Amino acid sequence: MASSAFLRIRVRWFVAALLLTALSLAGCSGGGVSAGSSVTPPATADPGAPSSAASDPGAPPATPPTTTTGGSVAAKTVLVQGNVVGDAAAALTGAPLPGNAPVPETPSFVPLTAPITITLVDETGSVAASQTVSAADGNFALIASSGHTYILLFADAASGRTIGPLMVDRQTGRVSFSLASDSSDLNFASITIDSQLGKAWCWTDPIVPLPTAAIPVDSVPWRGTSNIPTDGTPSPLFGAVPFTQKMLLFEEFGPEPMPAAAASGNTPLPQPANPKSGPNVAQLEAFLAQEGLAPFPTRLANVNESNPWKAAIEAYLGRPLGQPPVGVPGPAEGRPPGEDWAHQRWDDLYPQKYFVTAQAGARVNGGLRDAKQRHGYSQGEFGPGGLYHNTAGFANTEGTTRGIGVRIHPSMPLQSPNSVWTFDGTLPPKLLQARYGEPVMMRHYNALPIDETANNGFGRHTITTHEHNGHSPAESDGFAGSFYFPGEFYDYRWPLQLAGFSNNNNDAGAINAAASDPRAAIPCEAGESLPVLINGVSTVKSCVNGRINIPGDYRETMSTHWFHDHMLDYTAQNVYKGNAVMMNYYSALDRGNEAINDGVNLRFPSGSALSWGNRDYDVNLLFADKAWDANGQLGMNIANHDGFLGDQLLVNWQWRPYLEVRARQYRMRILNGSVSRILALSLVQEVAGSGGELPGPAGSGVSYNRVPFYMIANDGNILEHSVPFDGKMDLMNDGNPDQWKGQLPAQGIAERYDIVIDFSKNGVQPGDKLYFVNIMEHQDGKGTKGKVPLGDILSGKYNPVVSNSQWINGDPACCKVLEFRVKAYSGTDLSMNPADYVSGKASMIPLAIDRHSAEVKNARHHTFEFVRSNSNGGHGTPWQIKVDGGDGNTMDPHRVSVIQHGDIEAWQIKGTGGWTHPVHIHFEEGIILSRGGKAPPEWEKWARKDMYRVGPEAESTGVLEIAYRARDFLGDYVEHCHNTIHEDNAMLLRWDARNKNARVADTPMPTFDGVFFEPSFALPLADTGDGVGPKTTVP
């Protein structure tokens, strides 16, 4: 697919210029320069300044190079010259971001390391002249005709993508200028480009005439600042109209009580029709509908029974399967054999519930899980007459998901089985509702094609499932190297215990071992009994006052999770293809019943028909950008390793749906499930007339108001204090609180934000429409370009369109993405008031780690630097992680970078080069101690996190320090960039949780034949770290 995009010009570049000024990019203001003059750089040099030994940056070459001329013939030619001296964003250099400690001997300037093409475009859209300069010599001289208006563009010569135009007037953001018929030669002297913000500027402001004609920026087919979809063409919409389809709500897996023994008479996983397909649709539906389990789950991996597809696999491979070290050739279970991968504390934490699913190609939903929904399509808003009784908004979907196909919009084609691979192979996307203290087992079958090429161009038929970010033993965490093959299953057992429940791998000992704290408890049904660890002994306890107490630290309670594929080198492709679902944790604190006011339950918006887990007013939202081909089939470019962007932002796998809501409070659990795209969602109300805060499109008769809300959880962790996004609290301590009215902060890949919206206040009433609007703009997969003014999107001033099979004028995913339609509410809203929990008032869940404690000050320290290596034009293996000052390493599952012993450690995470890296650490949550040497913003100050974003965004920095602790369970875990393109190429490392002086476990090497093992090794500082305490003073 060909590279695409165009340049869009707007006054926003002035804002970017102010930002650069704030970063002390000196030398961009001062005395003017007339046409034809030369300028000596000011004494205070720009970061792009060459060293003192370099030639005069204002001096033109002795002989102007050959240029390409075009456009109208004028009476006189004019020499337009200058010198490109560097890149302020360092995106082409790998230099450190602001906030990083300077690398020793790194010069203050940021020289180019790649050639740049400079192009003059005139008012007709024609290229008047162009020249490519080298990284060593940025001097250019272009011959132009006078009597025209021009814009000067800078492009990455290697890719052809435009970086941005020259701002000739930073006060207004003007980028075009004219050359009169009697104009003298024009020398712009020293110029710094900014490849991240998409512009260039002069060290000393030139004086150039105003344009006499408009540059046709809406139609000129130059290669612009964005590459969306990545190296692809726009996704066709097949006549689809925005906000004409009802949004699908998540469908519950519906776990069943664990049986006492293996089921008799159950059929095995159905055979594939051929190597390029999965099982027959009807047979797969019948298989998943069976009650019970066969074979029965075991503590050790089941490698003594055979893969039911063994004969088909051998026929495809053309050989018999070989003998692995343990078990039969081609075992039934893909979990590695032996004690290192046995289920930890299997008897103590034996699964109480189970469910079976299969990763399978897209198919029409047969209603398999209708009877497994806790609401039964009979309770609350899911019952007859409720908003969600009809699941899809069309006939025959009343109280059922039967008949729902895998399609992005009703006007678009069904997805083929090899284009999309989902859990069960169906939509709606799936949801696991789980309770703390009740272990759950997922038997996950791999029902994908045996032929790895049967994937519509992307995706790998081997999988491993990561529960992000469960307090789970390593054998059930979804280690990237413990993947399994078609026909096999993997039994994931998630204990669902509060961290700190045991003495294992933890010098501090068990917390609340006697299970006496009512805040640490299971929400239960009257008459229900469950086994609980009491002082380390499994004891059956009965439900009292709606709770069963459990051990562990209540401050470690989590809420909104997801699980997704984590296949080594193929995570991005498999997750993008559909291997992702959500998971809601329920507890005494967050029980999903707003009516129970027992002094423990926080009464988040949910409903009250069920004792726990009501979803009437508690909605899971999965945002992810996608792209598709001319036939409407999901597509992905897998050759570019900088990052992948789709051009359409979907919600719950749907293009611009609507959701009906009642005029009351709702909880929205928002997940960014993209591959490389960062979001920033605004909430606005559409109002009739022009009386709103922000105008609508000309002639539309509507305007918009920003709608406040509260954040209550971050990364699935309930905050200590709710955070108001009402424009009144200064959330970043930067003196600009109004920017946060109705506006979420940047949301990196895999981050979850839980917010409470009141659809009955702030002027909102039944009949109104509200919208989520994404304002975070990308130009490519390396990171964000910045936030588009919300008013520009709503007014239509910012209006990406397709021209000549390419997107122009911006990022098409900056738009309205979800419509809310407010309906009358006749009930009583019993949910909490989040205003009662803001800073200075009551707390929801206090932080478990004190930032200023002696534990933190004396903690073992590790440093992780996420760096770019040889990019090979974005098509090599460009990503590495440096650990504790060592060399940059790509992923090697044999290498153990850190060994965690269960005590608090201080970890520094660094990013370089203008790239965004949303860093994820498996297994546990930490707290951010400092961000760029400063206190974190309010939404991170009160949060436990498992995602730690470093990058150039306003809310990010190039360095942060965290406090982190892993306890209770052991094994192999990973840390990585969750821009999963970066992760797969190969920004991923292994770290281990081990008891002191324990050996490092061998590395599993899965094959069709079975799992083999190879020796592992640890880095020299894995066990000791590179120091003590945070390297940055904790504010």
C-alpha cells in the first residue's frame, strides 16, 4: 500500500512556536532581515545550531545547485536560500527529550542525520523549485520566479513525507509569502525544523511580503505531514452514515461453577476443514456450548494427551511430530511442562469458576452466550423495555446476540474468517466479570488455521493471552514466549487475590492474613459459601451482610482490566486482528450495585437489580483505530516498524455508533486498545442555535458546550481522590485549569480511564445529544503531533478529506467518534457523588506506597532507557532497551534483565528522540514518584499505574521515576513498550520474580511437536540494581 497524506496549514503552528519558546529554543526572535541579506547567528544559539567549528550557517554555497523550476514565467528570477541546521524534535537524531538527564558529551545542538528535501510551491499548487541537502551540509539555494506567492516545504528525503512548512511570521503563524516583480534575493539564513510538530522557523525573523494569493492547501497533492493509514490508502465507507448504528455492549463470557470431575461424552475441538481454515462454524458453536471440561484441568501441564488436530498438522507439515523432552508428540495443552510452569498454590487457590472459549475466525454469532448473561435479558435496562434489551438495534436481536455478524457498520461487508480473529470468533466483544477471592480458569483453545499464511496478510496463528494487569502467577500471565499452536488449549488460572495476601516473596509478610478487614472482601449472594485463605489455610466462609472477607491489602483493589494476545514478535498484529476483550473486577469496595450503602461499597454508577455486577449504567468502551481494504476487509501494514495507525477510530469494533443513555450518572470504562495511536477524548453537548461555547459548522444551526465529568480510576485502579475535569481545578499546576473542562488527558495504548458522567446536569436533558471527540492528532506512528483545538473540529475548520486516494488536511481520526442520545429516567439514581471524594475530602482507596517513605528512599534502583537503534528507514529492528546503564538490547527471552524479590524498588523509565513509549510492566502496579523531576498531574498523583508513558506530549516527559513491588507469585514476566509495533521490533525485556538466591528458570521454546527448553542467563546488575533510592528528588 502506498504512502499517503498531505500538508495542512493553520494558525496552530503559532501555538507550537510558543511551546518551543518555553523550551528555551532561543534565537527565534529579534531584529528583522530584509530580502537578500545574510544573518550571523545570535550569540545564544538555537538547539539546532552547528558547533563553532562549522561554517557560517547563513552563508550560501559558492555555486547554487541545480534546481527544478516550474510554474508561470515571470520577468525576473529570485534566489531563495538558507541553511537547515538541525531538528528541534530530535526525531531524526535519537537525542534525549527535555526532562532527561543529558547524555555525557552530547552537544547542545541537534544536527541532522538524514537528508532533507526543500521545495517551493506556488499559488497554483505547482512545484517551483526543489533541492535535497545532505545531513552534513544543509545549505540550499532555489531559483524562483518573482510575481508569485510561495510556501517553503521541508520533507524527509528518505520517505518523501513532508515535515512541515517554514513559518515566516511566528506571531501569526503565517507560512506563505510573495515575491514582488522587483524583489531582491531572499536569504532565510539559519533554519531549524521540527519533525514532530510539523514546521520550521528561522533563528531571526525575516521580513517578507504578505501573500498576494492563496495557496490551495485543500487540493495541492504534495506528500504531507501525515501517513495515515500507515503506508496505506483511505478506508472506504461503503456509503455508511455516522451515528446510524446502535453501539454493541460487551457480551459476558458467563463463567460456570467448576465441576468436580471431567465431563463424559464431550467431543474434542472440531477438526479444521483444511489447513487454511478453522473448524466448521456450526460444529464450533456446538463444541463451545458443551457443559463441563474434558480433559480435566491439572496442576502440571497436560502433555500426556494429544492435540486433537495432530493428524491434520502432520499432514500439513509432511512429517510425523517429533518427541519433546516431556510428554507425547503434539500435546493437548500448550502450557510448558514441569514445575516451573505448574499452577502455583493450585490446591489453596483452586478455580471456583471456569469458562471455555476459542480464538477463531470471524463468524455470525449463534447466541451461544445468551443464557450466560447475569442479567438474563430480564433485569434492569437489559430486560424487556430497557435500553439494552435489543442488543444491535435491528429486528430479531431482542434479548439475544444471535445473528450479529462481524462487520464494522451495517453498510459494510462482513469480515472474512481470516481477516478478523476474535474470542469465540464473534461480536459483540467479550467481557469477563470476576470477583475478588473467587479464582477463575479460562480454557482458551487455539482454533486458528494450521497454515500460518492463512491470515489475510497479517496475524500469527500462535497465541498467548495476557491478563492486563492481573495479580497472577507467571504461568497464567501470558508470557510472550509461552505461546501455543492451533488445536491446543491453555488453561489460565487467575487466582484473583488481593496483593499482599501471602508471605511468599515478601519480607514484609502477609497483610490482613486473618481476613478481618471488611474492605477486603468478595461481594456475595445470600446463602453463598466460598473457600478463603485464613492465616494461610483454606477455610470455607459464608456470606454475611453481602460480603465474605478475604486476606490481602484492600488498597491493592483493582477494577477495569483487559486481556489480549502477547505473542512474541506478533502482539500488534494479533491484538489488532481481534485478540482483545475486557474484564471487570468486583469487590466489596466496587461491587457494581449502587444501592448497597454499607459503609464500604463506593456505590459507583451501575444499577441495583443484581447483588453485584450490574451493568445498566456501567459501560465498557474499547477505542481502537483500524483500516480496511477496497473490499472492506481489515488490513494492516506490517513492514513499517515505527508504528501503525488506522484512519478510522472505532468503538467496540463499530464505526461511529450511538449509545442511548438515561438522564442520570453513568460509569464509562474507557480502554485505548489501539496499536500505536494515543487518544485525547473530549465530551461535548450539541445545542440548538449559536449560544454554545463553541460554534458548529457554518449554517448548521448548532453549537456545542463542553461537559464536565470526574475520573474515578486510572489503569483499572480506583483513585485515592476523584479528579474533576470541570475546568476549575488546576490539574497540571500550570495555571491553565480551563483546558481540562470536559477534556481527558492523553490516553496511551492500553491505558484505562474510568469516568463518571452525569447526563442530567450541566444543562444536559432528555433529547440531547453528546459526543466523544478525539482531539489528539498523529502524523505517523512514532507519536503524537499535538492536540487539535476542539473548536476547529466541531466547526469543521479542521476537516480531513480524501483527495486523489489520500487523506489531506489532517488526521481523519480527530473527529466525533461516539454519540450519546439522552433518554428520560424515571428511577432514582442511588450512585455516589464523585464531588464528595475530590482532594481535601473523603478518600476512595488510599495509595499503598508512601512516596516519601524510608522504604522508597532506601529501595534498590533500576534504570530502563527505551531507545531507537538502526531504523533502516523504519523497516529494520529499530527498538532497544538499555538496562542499568548497559548496552541497548533487543528482546531475547533467555535474558533476565531484573530479578524482583518482593520488596519496593525504585525504577527510572526514560525515553529519547521525540518518540512516544507507553511502557507497561506486567504483574503489579506502581506509583509515579516524579515526572520530569516534578510532581505528577492530579490523575496520576492519586493513582496506581501499570502504564508509564514517556514522550513529547504535554502531559508526558522524557523521564519518570516509579516505586514498584512484585509479591506473592513467582516466575517469568516482561516489561515493554505498549506501542506494540515497538514491542514486536523488539522493545521488550524479561524480568523475573524469584525468591532470594533462587535459580533462574530455563526458557521455553514452543513448537508444534511440544515445548523444548534452553538455558537462561541474567544481566550482571539484575539482582542488585544500579543504586539506591530514586535518582530524581521526589517532589
